[in-house]
Amino acid sequence: MASRTTTDMTADCRDYIAEIEARARAAERAARTLPRTERQAFIYDNTFRNDIEAVAFPLAQALGRIPDFINPTAYCEMMRGLYLTHPNPLMPLAADKVDMHHLCDYLDTPIKPTALYGATDDPWSLDLSDLPETAMLKVADGCKMNILHGPGMPVTPFAYRRFLRQNWHLAHWRRHGELHYRDIPRRLVIEEAILPIERITGTCLMCAFGKPHMILTKAGYAPNRPEATIGGYRAMEDRLQLLERDKHLGRPRYTDAMPARFEKDMLETARLIGHSLPNYRVDFMILDDRCFLGEITVSSAALASPYETQAQEDLRMSLFDFSKLPDCLEQGRKIAADLGWPTETSFSHYAPDDPRLATGGR
């Protein structure tokens, strides 16, 4: 994400960003002598002095001020602060591209993910000849790290090795300070591929504490139609104005792109998944008469961009009742234990009143 211009930033924010960027440049120079697979971790470890800095830095660039996670005034600031103070194991569990299948089975959601063919922590030993006719290969703890295998476009050994060389050594959580990804095991996921891609329509429900409150729709995922994945979203301010006008935050307002025959099951699936999550997005894929759950995203767009106006920020922040967090944590730990997932997290180890939360980790 590009920084705001220096004239838009507070003086202490300019100094804060400059100091971190200087450390990053020094680390990048030193990392040139390291093996390629070790550079990302080295640069990260020598750029950020603590988790607070790693979480705050992208926001400082976007907000033009040092984030205050104790008294936030922006939605992204409030939600990213949970990485530091709210240790819910359901966050990484839901985001894991393997265990979200098990979570949906556990919750008995009406809409299920695509079929899970398998997962491995040793992708280099995968025999491509054993792949089903259609499959999507994904990195379980990553984002946009996938490769499609299908009729007329099989994954070749060369393409597969290149995919692994480009992605397998990278830890997605280090890219934007999304700390819950750190607790997802590194695995290669082999899932059913829904084809043809150009006929898929997508619907995303934005939810808080089990209640869908906003809808995103797009008309396709075809890679040669970027307007389908970018321009196809209705403008953020328009969506928030719809919510404000309707005064009905527990139910999203739909467009004609939302097939009525899936409406009830989509709502129920989204509610079941996120009863113990303060913020999440559920992506659905629709092809003809079939509907699948694509993925669960706890930090949509890395929670790294503010809205245009403070009124929009206030409206979105009003959806969250943080008195529910203790119950969410208790329920998240129960679900994690039932699924054999760790009940403790590596993130969220700061007390909510730690003064460094208000100063970007200083």
C-alpha cells in the first residue's frame, strides 16, 4: 500500500514511518547475502521491533498518523488492534484453507466448501499424475497463492516447481502484519476446482458477531476480465449509505446478482461460521444450480485502509459490541479444542491498556 503524501501526515507519523523504512532498507541490503528462502524472515525480524509495530506500520501509511489501538477512531484501526489484544484461536482456524472445511462440517453449515482432496506439508514430493481431473492447489496459510489444474490446462512439472519456488518459502502474515495467519500450519491444499471459471458468480457477506451486515457482489472471476474482480464491486461509500438509510444492520441489502434460491442458506451459513468472530467475510461461489463456500476471511483486504469519511467509520464501528469478546474467546477455544486445534495463540499477548498500543509500539 502506498503511503499518503508527507503533507498529509503528522510530523510524528513521518518520523515513525521513516525510521521503520530505514531499518527495512538496511535489512534488505544485509539479506542479499542470504539464501532466497531466508530473506523475508530476516528482513521482517530486523525491521519491526515488536508485533505492535508490524500491525501499526501499514495503518500509519494509510491513516497519516500513528494508530492508537487503545482509543481507535477508524474501523481498520479498531479491528487490527484485535491481533494484539484478543487471542481467539478461531481466527486462524477459520482462515486456514484446510481446517475451514472441518469447521463447516462441525457447524453443519447448509453451504459447504468445495471438496477437499487432500493436504500435505511436503509439496515437493507431490505426484502430479495422482491429481484429480480438476483441482485447485493452494497454500493453506497464504493469500492469492494458488494454481489451477484442469482439462486442457494441466499443471506441468515446470509450472508446479515455479509455483513452489515463488510461494512456498513466503509467510503471508509478514506481508501486512496479519498475525492470525502466523498460527496456520504451512500446507499445500488440494481442492476441487469449480469450472468453468468464467461462469462463476461470487457473493461475499461481511459479518460481525454472526450477523451479516453488508453484501459484495461481482459478476465473475475470469482472469482476463479484471473489471469483474475490481470494478464489479459496488463502491464502499454506496454500501455504507445503504446500511445507514435502511437502518437494518442485521440483514444485508441484496442486488439482483444474489440468487434468491441461495439466500436463506447463505445467511445461515454466514451466521453459523461467525457467531464467535467479531469480524469476518464469507465468500460464496455460484455456478448454475450449485453454491459453494469459497473461503472465510477474518481480515478482508488486510484491514489496512480507512473509509472516506468519519461518518462511514462511525457507522461501521457501531456494529461491534466488544462486551461480547470474552464469550467469543470462550466459544472459540471450545471449538478449537473440539477440532483438535491449539486453544492458545501466538498473537494477542498484549494487555489492552499497554501504553505502547497507543504509540505504534514505541
